[in-house]
Amino acid sequence: MNAAVDVFKRNDFPGSSLDALNAWVAEVAALTQPDDIHWCDGSDAENARLTKQMLADGTLLPLNPETHPHSWLHRSSPSDVARVEHLTFVCTAQQEDAGPNNHWMAPAEAHAKMDALFAGCMRGRTLYVIPYCMGPIDSPLSRCGVEITDSPYVVANMRIMTRMGAPALARIEREGTFVKGLHSTGELDPDRRFIMHFPDELTIKSFGSGYGGNALLGKKCHALRIASHQARSEGWLAEHMLIVGIENPQGETHYIAAAFPSACGKTNLAMLIPPEGYRQAGWKVWTVGDDICWMRPGADGRLYAINPEAGFFGVAPGTSDSSNPNALATISHHTIFTNVAVTDEQEPWWEGLDSRTPSLDWQGRPYDAANGPAAHPNSRFTVSARQCPSYSAKAEDPQGVPISAIVFGGRRASLVPLVFEARDWTHGVLVGAAMGSETTAAATGAVGVMRRDPMAMKPFCGYNFADYFAHWLSFDGAGAKLPKIFHVNWFRKGGDGKFLWPGFGENLRVLEWMIRRVEGTADAVDTPIGHLPRAEDLNLDGVALSDEAHDLLFGFERAGWQAEFASIGEYLEEFGARTPQALKDEQQRIAARLAP
């Protein structure tokens, strides 16, 4: 322990406003008892040293330096491959403040449980102090944090995913406030694995996992669970949304924020390549972010958004030259791959990439189809956003980008049409609150089960959903110029079980209709569930749709929606007396319109 204290006392980053940080590091070092302490500066030299260390101990494995230069493979424990929602807690003084949407534990009990796990857990390891900024380093919308971890893999990923190192520490010193995140991989024992959030303390404690959002505490833990709490108290929104810019042939760009559950196409939409006819006409798509969006009202009443992340932590399976060529180009170099397969040529491989057969699966075993998929269904890539061919320089704009439209969507094989528009902000909040989707491999548990996932925030909202809905409604005040709200469903299926809409780049046709609705130049049909386009309201040149596809993608099924809105009413009642009356009234108004 003396070595750790000696390293700490070198105090490489002095400054009176860092006293709280220094004291916290000392407290954690006394609890975890590391052999060494390293303050991360985010430099290339530091990253090179850590990479060399991880290659030496097998944490990272080299990939083909000719086809994937400066890229590595990491294999996590087979029991540590996804978010663990059942082990993720929000710890508030009153359980009702966490809400029925979160697992709750009293703060004192949670701290005691976690501190018992952390006691002595870093013996023989190095404690890394990672100062980071979520969002452009000079943006007033950004917020800073410090993660303490014993995982160099986490350091390498946080360097990609955040603005990490000396500039972030300088901002923390100026502001004197930061989110505290304590992480240790522990023994990677599923029975000794918890992720605790203390919103009132701006604190996160995560033990026993090295996977993604469980370990990269700037991501879901800070940027959504803690930030949603900050956003509510400070008057902004922290959302599980991509941000994409759509530039028309006249050079005008509209920015759209879209919320889909994990593994439902956020990255594909954020990096969309327009269909050939659109490209020839001069349409362009700009990627601002693919996963998280922080929005704040501007002086003009519009919502302005930043992407708090600096990189992509994307789902690999299904990413290909046909589904997302921009993503494939992005991850061709300087990328960390997690739980993908490899070919004989030591190239990363996953289902949907191409027709090759890999040599080793994600666990490092000779590939055998009898063992299941070669790449884990939730295998990932971590890469700088700046490498994306469609990367927008606006991603670093301190003021953010103005949002013209907000889009909600999920996987629904039936009932829900291709797209519809909410009548107003209150209706739009209900659309988001009632959003349903079939579960994917991004979370543990059964796949393909339909569940309500409000605003795609079910695993990520750091407080009671009823209060969250009320916070959304509160933005509709005097002087507000709020975005139009839409709902999409790229995943509608026909009687043969196949998708009816081609998706991917063709989704721009739907976004164009939304933009024209924002501008007031597109028609729609009024229905009880919202404004629907007719097929002729979209540019479908070159898209072959069957009669069934026309009927189901652009149709309205009254009987099915009657049952849906009855279910929505029951869902809202789950949140009790805190549920905003305005949402209940909206649900009842639409249910009445749906009545035969």
C-alpha cells in the first residue's frame, strides 16, 4: 500500500480546486490497495505503453496490420458479454424517486455492499485515474467525470469514447465538480457483479464486469443514468438518441435526433448513405452521434444537441458493405474489437460481414457451427467518431446543433406502420413513453420479447419514469419552438415473416418526408394515432413494394390499435400517482377516437 500512497503523493496535477479529487483518489486507494497509481493524461505515448502492456499479457490480441492497422481484438469472459440490467441499481433516499423502472437499493446499504467488494480488490494491480469530458471540451452543454479503474482495457476504450486526459482535468479544475465513477473488474464473478448509481451524489460504483457499458462508466452510467438526473435538475434532456444531419440539394441541413433500443439500427441510421438517386440530386448525410444525445433549449426556443461521446461503441454483427459501408470504412483501422471472430488471416469477422468462414470463434475456439455464432451477437467495435466518412465537424460545435425532428422507433413485426407524426408535443411524449420494441442481444435475457421501452430509456433513466415524462412535458412552455415528433418502424413483417421495408439507405425517403413535414410542404392523412403519409407522399422511385407492403406500411388497423392503447393505459397506471395527468388524458382521448 505504501507504494500506492507514494505515487499518489507525487500529485502530478496540483491545484486547490482539485482537493476533492485528490482526497477521493486517496480514499479509494486506501480501500482498494493497488500496487501503483497512474493518472491518465490521454497522450499517444501513454496509449502506446498501455497497448504494449495489454498485448504482452493477452488482454489484447493483434489483428492483421496490413488490412486492419493499429487494431486489436479483446475477448471478454463468456459470462460478461452484455449489460446486466438485473444487477444495475439506482440508489436514492426514497425508493419512489428511483421508480418502478429501476432496481432500487438504499444508498447506505449499497455503499456498504460495494465497499466490501472493493476492499483490497486492486492488490497486485494498477489504479488508473481517468479524467474525462462528455461532450466537446469547451461546450457549456458538456459535463466532466473521473473514472477510477484497474483495467487498462477500460482506459484504452475511454480514450476513444470520451475527451479524456489533461484537457478534461483542466476543466474539472476550473469547474470544481465532476461525476465520480469507481470500477474494478474484480474476479469477473457473475455472483459478485453489481452496478450502483447514486444520482444525488453524482457517483457510480461498478464491480465484477469488464464489458462495455458496465465498465466504461462515461457511457450509459454517466451519460444517461446520472446525466438524466442532472438534466432534470438543470433543465435539459439526456437521451438515448443518435444525431444525424440531412443536407438537401439546396445546402440546407436539418438535424434529427432518434431514439431506438440498442441493436435496432441507430448506428446504421446515423451513418446512412443516400440511395443513388438522392446522391445524384445532391443529398448528403452527416453523422453527429450514433447513441447518446444531450439537448438543451437555446435562446431562440429551439432544442440544441451535442453528442457527449467522442467515439462509437457499435454492434458488429450485421455490419457490412451493404448494410453500413460508412461503419465498415470507419473500423478499418485504429479500432478495438470485442468478442468478434477471426479469420485465418487474423482479420476480424462476424455474421453478416461476408461469406468467409472464420477460423476462431469469439471465445478463441476453432470455429464450429455447433457451438453457435462465430461472433457473439453483442460483439462490438470501439472507434473514434472522427474516422467516419460522414463525420460532421458540427460534432465539436460547443453550442450544439438545432434539432428539427425527434424520432422514436423500435422493432415491431406487426401493427405499427412505417412512419407517423405526432399531432403536438404532448402526443409526441405519449408516443415516446408508450414505445414498444422486441428485445435484442444487447441486454441479458430472452430475445424477441415485446416490452415497453419509453424513449429507448428503460435501462438508462436514472429516476422515476413518471417524473421523466413530466420533465419532457415541461419543455412545452412559452416561447418554445420544439421539434416535431415522429415514430418509425423499419421492422414490419409480412405474412411470410420477411421485412416489408428495405431499410438502410432507403430510410432517407422517410426522413425526407419528415423534413418536408417540418417545412410544411408534405401531405399526411389524419388518423387517431397521428398523421400518416400515403405511399405517394414519399419518394419511392426505385423501391418495389408489394400490395401487402403498401397496405401494412402505410395502413391503419383500428382493432389492433384499440388493444394497443388499452395496453398503453395499463402501462401508464404502473407508475401510479406520479404519472402526469396530461399523458393519461392524451391516452384516453386517442382511445376514444379509436372506439368503433
